[in-house]
Amino acid sequence: MNNIEEIKRLASPAPMPQGLAWHNENLWMGSMTNKTVYQIDPNTGESIWETPAPGTPFGITSVDDELRVLCGETEEDFRIIRRLIPNEGFNTNFNLPCPQDTGSQLSFDGRQLHVSQWYNKVVLSIDNNGNVQRSYESPHGIAGQVIVDNRIYLVTTDAEETNEYFLTQVDLESDTATDIAKIPFPARALAFDGKNFWTNHRAADQIVCFKRPN
């Protein structure tokens, strides 16, 4: 299995980049340090717009003209999905608790949200009320996800503190999971711009673009 083929790295506009999504030709990144979501120019890495999140922004995904952000909130760190309207901010009236009050990454298949649970090694498809409709098993813990062409692509690992990470592909129809490339650093989140993938090298405060494997 080959390593991913990196295209470029951008300096993150804030420390500890965690959530990441591609929306309206820009990257959207959530920082664990200052609990802020940034709209980022993918060519320069510069912040175009930013807004404070109601909690730690762990996962982000594009939903039509808006975004959904999975936040860790309260002293108990309950995981809640919030609605983010570009150039306006968070609509905190939108409150969708994650199943079992846990989850880290988000993706959207055009109809339903999918929430990943790292240590349970599962991706859960949920309805508009947060009820689980279907689950997809991963061979490793899940640190990132995005849906492309009826497949869930995951950043996965068995050992969080190492550099042994994988790009894993799960077929939405057959539930078959396959590791297709190695990621040689502790990656967080996954986004797709229509051609290439993006992830965060959180410990280095960098955002990494890499080629989609054949």
C-alpha cells in the first residue's frame, strides 16, 4: 500500500485545525484551540471570514447552501450538531444531539448526515431527528470522513499517538471497507474539492491537500 501523494500544505490560520469541509470553492476549518470556524482561501490559506462556534468544532460538512458543525458542548462534552450560515454565523436554535451524545466527524450524502464514532469504529447515518437509520463499520478508529461517489472515505488509525494512519474506503451499498493508502502523519478530518482530498496535520498546524488514489 502506497502513501498518499501530497500536493501542497497550507499554514492553518489558527492552532489545532480539527474539522474540515469544502463548501462553495473554499475550505472551512474549525480550530480546537479558539473554538472558531474559518472560511479559508484554498490557494493562499488566508482566512476570508470567521465566526465563533458554540463549542469545540470537531466535524464540519457542507449541506446545500449551509454547513453543519458537530460541536462538543457543556462540561460533559456532549456532541451536538449545529447549523452554520455562511457570512451570518451559527443558528443556535438548530440543535441536533448526536446518537449516545458522542461523535467527532460529519459527512452528508445529499439526503442524510453521517456521524462517525472514533472508538466505536462506526459511521452512523441519521435522520433529521438524529435517529440512526444505518451503520457502517470501519476496520480502525475514525479520525475523518467525507462521502464521494457513493463511498465513505475515512481517515483511520489503530494507534492515535503514532503516524500509522490510513485512507479507508467504505462502499455505501455493500458495507465493504478497504484501506487504499497510508497517511504518514496523525491526520484529522477529510474534505474533497471535486478532484483532490484535504486533511489536517493538526500537530503541525497545517492543512494538507493530496491526490485522490486511483
